[in-house]
Amino acid sequence: MSCKPCSREPKRSCSAYLFFALENRAKEAATNPTLSNRSLVSHLGELWRGMKPEDRLKYQDQATSDKQRYERQSEEFKREGRFYDEAGEVVVLEDNRKGKKGEVQVKRGRKKPIEVTN
């Protein structure tokens, strides 16, 4: 669910529909075991489109908070060079100017950390 060029960048935010699908996919797959993956996704889309706006509020609130999280982490990443692991925990890398083999070196002007191979 993440579209990120560098694995150390913050994970992109999810839409309200994705939160809905994550919560309901297993339940719908259990109640409709004959559906293929493609049909299951179509069925979830139909359920989403048929929901009342007040029922969607829960998922929209989750999406809003996730978007705020992404914007905050993205700003920190751009400003301070903070990286995040898969769990969303901050990983601080030291700026290794000597470039020892196998260590990550962060250079100014680059969007991604590079592997130094001497």
C-alpha cells in the first residue's frame, strides 16, 4: 500500500476506502468464499459506494489523521533527514563523510541515501 521510491521515506497515507477495505476484506472473503480476488475488490467497491456518508465518517477520520501523520513525517524527512522503518519508528543515520564500505552515506542534494561501495 505504499508508493515510495526510497524505502526509508515515510509511508504514504491511505485513503478512506483503503481503511474500509482493510477492515472488511477478511470478513467479506469469509462470507463469500467463491469470489475471486478481483470480484472481491469489486464487491468491496460496491459496498463502499452504497454506504451512507455518516457511515463513512469513521474511515474518513482515519484517513485524515493518517494524512496528517504523513505530512508531519514527510516534513521531518525533508528538513532533518529523518528516516522511518516499516513500523513508523524514527531511524537516525549519521552522516558518514568518510564513506566506509557498506555504510549508508547521506549527501546534500540527493533525495535518496546511497550505498557507498569502495
